[in-house]
Amino acid sequence: MGDYSKALEFYEKAHKIFKKALPPNHPDLAISYNNIGQVYNNMGDYSKAIEFYEKARKIKEKALSPNHPDLATSYACIGKVYNTMGDYSKALEFYEKSYKIYEKALPPNHLNLATSYTCIGQVYNNMGDYSKALEFYEKSHKIYEKALPPNHPNLATSYSNIGGVYNNMGDYSKAFEFYGKSHKIYEKALPPNHPDLAYSYNNIGTLYKNMGDYSKALQFYEKAHQIFEKALPPNHPDLVTSYTCIGQVYKNMGDYSKALEFYEKSLKIREKALPPNHPDLAISYNNIGQG
């Protein structure tokens, strides 16, 4: 729900019980540290997230065999934080540790391997190495095609990832092709107010924005926003993304008062949800300054 302070409150209550009741290297303690780390990651407090993920990892390294899949999950969590922080070499280091365990421990078409390929693809996409990103997204996609039914939402996400790379490369016809495949699955597989459908509308909106078709972009961003408003609590971070996207289109159209209106809505949520030194707050201030 995006209510991270409440999430922390309950995870910490659970953790106090685990610490009293369990030996210091019990796997359930590692799960508890991991849960707290996830909240800090979502809050944008990445140093705290790493701190708790590392505590979880140390317990798992002592308690589990070196090729245990739970250890791979731990490495992946740490990799995700480094990816978000923009430390891509560190992200790759941990994602590859995770991937090597999955390769040894799991059958070749296991979904965890597909997730691992996807994570590595995301890092390469963020680094601007689009050919590498496509390589790993396509490896992931092949597993999903074999392991999942044709209208499974994970297949839609996979098509969307590939579409995103083509969008970044400026190959908009290819991006449309893959975003379209993704969207058709979401429409069949999900209820009409599901957030994943909103993300899909958002992706198509971004594509139109990049092509300079602002009226079409606005149309899709507003479809996404209507779903987010119904499906999410009022201070959810995904609403921030939605307001920001709409603000960007109005700015590009030269309607600066409208752009400011949406940038300020975005800022209000970020100010409530994030710590005062979070980089996303800086983005919000910058948007308003430019607007």
C-alpha cells in the first residue's frame, strides 16, 4: 500500500519476537531482516536497506549450503538496491552471484532463472547497453514462453521489458509491437482496474510522448492515472509517477500552469512518503523549477 512507516512498525515488532525466541543464525531471522531491508529500499534509504539485507545474507551464508536458492534470493535483493542506486557494477556482481546459484540449483526452464536474466537485463538497460539488455530479456522470455500459459501476466511483463529497450533505442515501431503484445495479455488476464494495466497504459503514453504525439500521450497517461486513483492509496509512489508523466506532457505542450499543477501534486506525495534527502525529491524540485 506504500505505507512504509506502518510496514516498518509491524516488521520490527515481529523482529523483536524472533530475536528473543530464535538462535542468532536461524533462517527466520534472516527473513525478518530481509523484510525490513525491503521497506527501507522502498523508502529510498538505500544504506539502511543494504545494512539489513547484508545481515540477512550473513545468516544465510552460515545456515545454508553455498548453492541454496534462498542465498541467491539474498544476493538478488542486494543487487536490486545497487541497481536503484546507480551502482551498476555492484548490481551486476550480486545479480551474477545469484544467477550462478540458480544455474546450479535449478532446472534450465525454472522461473527463478528467468527472473535472474530479467534483473541482469535491467542493469544493462540502465547502463545504456541495449544489445546486452535485449540478450538477457530474450533469454528470460524464452523461459517464460516454455513455462507459462500464453496469457500469463509475467509474459506480458516480459514483452513490456523488451518494448522498453526498443523505446530507449528509438525504435518506436518495435517498441509498439512489444508493448502491444504486452497490453493484449494484460487486458485478457487482469481486472480492468489492476495497476499492471495502468503501467501498460503508461508505457504506451511514454512512447507517444517520445514521438512528440502529446495528445495521444495524454490520453494514455490519463487512462493509467484513473486506474491508479482507484486501485492505490492516495500517497502511493506510483501516483507520483503518474502525476509527473502528465506534468511532463503539459510542459512539452507549453501549458506550464497545468504542468506545475501536476508536478506539485507529485511533490506533495513525495514529501509525505520519503525522507527529506531522497533523490526523488530533488527530481520533483527540479521539475517545478523547469516548469
